[in-house]
Amino acid sequence: MSVGDEPLLRVRGLGKHFPVRSGPRGRGLVRAVDGLDFDVRAGETLGLVGESGCGKTTTGRMLVRLLEPTAGSIEFAGRDITHAGRRELRPLRQDLQIIFQDPYASLNPRHTVGRIIAMPLLVNGIDPPGGVKARVRELLELVGLNPEHYNRYPHEFSGGQRQRIGIARALALRPKLIVADEPVSALDVSIQAQVVNLLRDLQRDLGLAFVFIAHDLAVVRHFCQRVAVMYLGRIVEIGDRDDIYERPQHPYTRALLSAVPDVTTLGPAGRIRLAGDVPTPLNPPSGCRFRTRCWKARDICAAEEPPLVPRDGGNQATACHFPESGPAGAGSGPAGAAPAAAGTGASVEEVSR
Amino acid sequence: MDRPESAPSGEPDRPAVPEQRAGDPYLRVSDLRVRFDTADGVVRAVDGVSFAVERGRTLGIVGESGSGKSVTSLAVLGLHDPKRTTITGEISVGGRQLVGQPDEEVRRLRGRDMAMIFQDPLSALHPYYTVGRQIAEAYRVHHPRVSRREARRRAVDMLGRVGIPQPGRRFDQYPHEFSGGMRQRVVIAMALVNDPDLLIADEPTTALDVTVQAQILDLLADLQAEFHSAIIMITHDLGVVSQVADEVLVMYGGRAVEHGSVEQVLRRPQHPYTWGLLSSVPSLHGDADADLVPIRGNPPSLINLPAGCAFHPRCRYADRNGDRSRAQVPELRPAGAPGHLVACHLSADDRTRLYAEDIAHVGVAR
Ligand SMILES: Nc1ncnc2c1ncn2[C@@H]1O[C@H](COP(=O)(O)OP(=O)(O)OP(=O)(O)O)[C@@H](O)[C@H]1O
Ligand SMILES: Nc1ncnc2c1ncn2[C@@H]1O[C@H](COP(=O)(O)OP(=O)(O)O)[C@@H](O)[C@H]1O
Ligand code: SF4
Ligand code: SF4
Ligand SMILES: [Mg+2]
Ligand SMILES: [Mg+2]
């Protein structure tokens, strides 16, 4: 990798274990995030996807230093910020921003919109050319809000408009990287599309890098160039968008994609039925964490954790002892491979109605 | 599902029911209107909605939040507070009229002939009682002469039916000991324990992950095939509707704007609002780099609905018919194919042409 190729964000072995009480006596550790490796280049959009509780939010909050990692390192623009304090972080704060899921809870109801958006400028003592007020108006315009609404309060705006306010606030300092945690999940579909388009335009026009956290795989497909799939605190597969969606190699990625009810197909066709639930991160399965639901699991899957390694020397890395090959949907799923271990598994059902 | 043969004494007292003719829909809702008087004004949450569902069929009701989906379902179930709600129109369940009936009467149907599943399984379960006890109680309410043992057997059986492993052991556990997906299965078991003919599911999978959602949708389809119940599936997710529905009703601002078979509504949609929904939805297929085509503006307030077609402030075609879209509420009329209805002032020719020109190539409409 040449020097100019240095990633903007470099994450190695990142982990967060929460101590919790478990059982009548004794304490346990929730392994919310357990050893993540990934890079994000300047101007690149990385999607973090996975089911509830797999550690997406915890990861996002560690990246912007709202949570203290318990393991690993985070480098931003060449500097180690893993345990950076407030003061060390100040010059970087500008470059690194977060957008939250809940457009209601994340805005102070007692502040005007103008004040909310100006806050990052004021806190960081930045006086933009033309003044704070002019910059705020410019930001309101940029996110498609009426600059005349400067003096209104959050409750006077709809959910989609509030999310735009959150975006304007995140853009105030001209960041290089935005962590967006489910930024459109709380929005109705017509409004969601407005905000996704806005984020896409901003990303392109301003050359922003994103870590885009979402459980909606279709939204991620429309926004991200690279995608990391998480399961129980680990990345199980990472790669370019088209590789992940068209040629997923990890059984979990395949199952996840096949479970999405897609409006382009009528009726429940060719779904991979995963048995059971995600196990608790308090006591994750040995070896491959997906093995309790995987139809391909064999003895080695319980004994050895599969490393996240690239196949075919490409960009796509998969943590699986028996990765799939071929396009999504074709020859994939349990139909081709009989469940090898008792108590595991799933079944594929071709249902036609 | 079969009532246990061994307990004929458990048969509830069924009131005399007007004979239902074969082929009659099990549920028929006509010109339903639901109004709430609030401090801010009158909320017309449902404004003249009609639909029917036959046994063994699934009606999907879609629309964005606040379009009146839940209020419609709560009206069918008789769950609105009569002191604050004005309901008019007709609701007939298995040949019995519900609107205007005494509470007592409706309560008897609820849980026995019609049951519901809500979005949040936790709110449907009491935290202090074991899940088994709650299912057994739901059974005994409508089968008062059944013994506790019999009710327990029935509950264990239901837990097994909805795919809970070791149902005998799980019977004695509390809701918090179950995962979200398992809890929703428990709620489904409870809803189905009395073998209802009508099941209303209001966003039953919205709080669940996709793999668990897939399990629950499969389960509902399996149970429907087995028990031949009529199902209303309420959701904002067009993907879910495309998977489970036979028929689709699209709601906007408390009114039905389009109604037809799932093929008609999702493949040959006729209403500009339906077009807008379809071109807003991101898909797993097609061009990932293409922009989505959102509907401009925001959903309306039901206290102050725009005059004429409630969609007109957001509609690209509102100016096509002079002032009509602004002045006159469009009625739901046949849209061409049998059974397909649309409420829009555009002529059939205009709709066909505009759809082909503007919509057919964008988003999932493609
Ligand atoms: N403060 C905490 N103490 C203990 N456990 C925690 C804490 N915060 C998170 N967890 C646990 O860590 C795991 C990951 O949580 P996280 O919020 O990152 O999930 P997520 O992927 O964002 O899920 P969702 O899609 O539901 O938002 C979960 O099992 C969660 O219960
Ligand atoms: N008990 C109530 N009192 C006043 N307004 C209500 C009440 N219940 C629902 N509404 C209003 O009725 C409209 C439709 O609500 P609802 O049917 O819940 O929408 P959805 O389509 O999202 O299910 C909303 O504007 C809602 O705020
Ligand atoms: S095949 Fe083995 S390693 Fe691969 S996902 Fe399944 S259980 Fe894990
Ligand atoms: S009636 Fe007019 S405003 Fe309403 S959907 Fe049709 S064209 Fe648009
Ligand atoms: Mg989260
Ligand atoms: Mg609702």
C-alpha cells in the first residue's frame, strides 16, 4: 500500500466487552464487539449490517469515541485515537461526526434549529467566514430545509425534517467521516427515500466517507460501496457491494439476503429458513459463532474459529471453513448440503402459491 | 384447528348466527368511519373504508404511519374507547353486525372468532405470569367448562404448533425468558388457541430481524393453510405484503386509494401514491446506483386533511384535471381489470400512459 493509499480509518482487533451480572452470583462479560478489522478510505462508504444485537451501534459509538473500547485500536487519519481524551480529540472532532437513528431524541427540544446546528461551531470555537448564522443558513439549504426556519423548534418539524436537521448538524464542521447509525430506519418509506437521496448527493458532492449502520440490506445496497456483515460481535464477511449482494460466500450472508422480503418478487420464493435465534453474546458458541444455525456446520466449525480471510486474492473476505461459491440464490442454501451435525440447521423451501 | 374431541362440554355457547352463504366473505367492512374528538380538533382517522376478506385469504393493508391502518383494525376488533370514538358504517363478522352492538357481544367474538397479533409481543404478554398459563387462560375464557389440565394440554399443543421447542418445559417459563421472535410465536399461539376464523396481524414482524421475520411469516402461512382462517396483515412494508397477501388495500390519509389483487396493485398499480411508494422502495435487484424517486412533501395531518384528493399537495399530476384534484374527493372506482379499484381523477388512458412514461422504469416498479 502506498502512502497516498493510507485509509482514513483503520480499525484493528476492536472489541467492547461489557461486564454484567449473570445468574445469582458471578459476573459475566457481554462480548458485544469482539475483534473487528476493517478500513475506510477517504470518500468511501462502508455499510455495517447485521441483526439486532450483533454490535453495530456499539461499534459506531466506539468509532466516534462515545464508548471506550476494551480491546484493539482505532486510527483516524494516521493518528491513534483508541483512547484519545477530549483534548486530544478536539482537532479531530471536526473530522469525525455521528448521525443518530432517532430524529426525535437526538435534538434538544428547547433549542431552536439554528442553535442546534450552530452548536458544533460554537463548542469548537469556529468562526466561519461570513459568520455562524450565514453558515447555518447555508447548511439548512444544503439539506433541503428552508433557511427561514432558523428560529423554529424541533417539534415543529416532521420526522424526515428532523433527520435533515441532524444531518446539517453533522455537516457543520465539514467532517471527513460520518458514522450514521440507522439514519433512515425510523422514517416512512417515501421520506426515507428523500433522506437516502440527500445523503447520496452530499456524499458525492462533499467527498464524505461514511460508516453507514443499518439492518435494512436494500437501503445499504443503495448507499454503500463496501459492506461488512456482522454476526454476534464479529465481521463474518466484508467486500465490495456487488460481491456481497451478488456473490455472497458466507452462509449467513446468504441466509440474511434470502430472508429480505423483496417487493420485486411475489410470494415467499426460495427462502433459506434459519432455525432458532441468535445466541446470547454472553456465552457465544465456540469456534464459528454461526454454527448453531448453520446448515453446513461440521466438527471443525465448533473447534476452530474461521479467520476472516480473502478468497481468490480479491477484495472479499469471508470467515467460514466452507465458504459458498457461485451467485446468490444459485445452488446455495441447505438444499445442496444435508445438515451434518444434529441440532443445527435450516432448510430451504421453494414455496409457490 | 380441531377442537379437542374429548371435551365436547368445552364448546362455548355460540349465539344463533345468521346463516352465512357459501362464498360470502367472512369479514365485510362497509363505509367504515372512525373519528376521535381531541383537544386539537376532530381526527378523521378512517374516512369511508370498505373491504372484505374470505376465509383462507389474506388482505394486506399498506400505508405510511398515520394513514389509519391500526385504527381500522382496532375498530374491527371493537377495541376503541366508545367514550372518545365515533364509529359509523358496517362491520360484519361471520354474518354478525358489530357496529353498535353492546360491548359484551363483541367481547365474546374477540379472542374466539377473531384474534389479533400486535407489533410489540411484550405488550401483549403479562410479565408476571408464565406464558403457558396465559395461553391456557385465553382458552378457558371462551371454554369455561374445560378443566385446567385440558387447557394446559391445549396450550402445550399450541406452543408446539408454533415451533417452540420443548413446549412442555417452556410452558412454565416467563415472557422475559424468551427472545423477541419466540415471544411473537407465543403471542401467535395465544391468538390461535381458540381457532379464530379471522386473524388480524398489525405489523407483527416490524420489531423483528429479517431472519426471524421470515420464520414468522412462514409460520402464519402454514397455519393459515392448515386452519383456513381469514387474515388481515397490516404493514408499512411493501416487501412483506408482496410475500403474504392475496389482496392489497392501500390507505392514504384515512381513505382507501387503491384496492385489488396483489398482482394488480404491485405489478400494475394505478394510483399515483402507490406509484410513489413503489419508486421510493430500495430493492435488492436492479440498478443500485440509480436514485430512488421519493414522494415530495410529507403525509397529511388527519385533523386538517387537504381538500379534494388528500394526496394532491404531493402529487405530480394534481394539475392535470384543472381544479378537480383540489376540489373534489375522488371516489374509489373500477380501474379496468375486474376487482381493481382506484380513487383518482386521472382517466384510465392517462394513468396507463403516465405509468409507462414516468414510473415503469424506476425503482422496484420496474
Ligand atoms: N451498556 C451495555 N451493557 C451490557 N450490554 C450491552 C450494553 N450495550 C450493548 N450491550 C449488548 O451488546 C450487544 C450489541 O449491542 P448493539 O447496540 O451494538 O447492537 P446493534 O447491532 O446496534 O443492534 P440493533 O440493530 O438492535 O440496534 C447486544 O447484545 C447488547 O445487548
Ligand atoms: N385514540 C386516539 N385519539 C386520537 N387520535 C388517534 C387515536 N388513535 C389514533 N389516532 C390518530 O389516527 C391516525 C391514524 O392512526 P393509526 O391508525 O394508528 O395509523 P397507522 O396507519 O400508522 O396504523 C393518526 O393520525 C393517529 O394519531
Ligand atoms: S460452515 Fe462452519 S465455519 Fe462456515 S459458517 Fe457454517 S458453521 Fe461457520
Ligand atoms: S386525484 Fe389528482 S391529486 Fe389525487 S392522485 Fe389522482 S391525479 Fe393525483
Ligand atoms: Mg443499534
Ligand atoms: Mg399502526
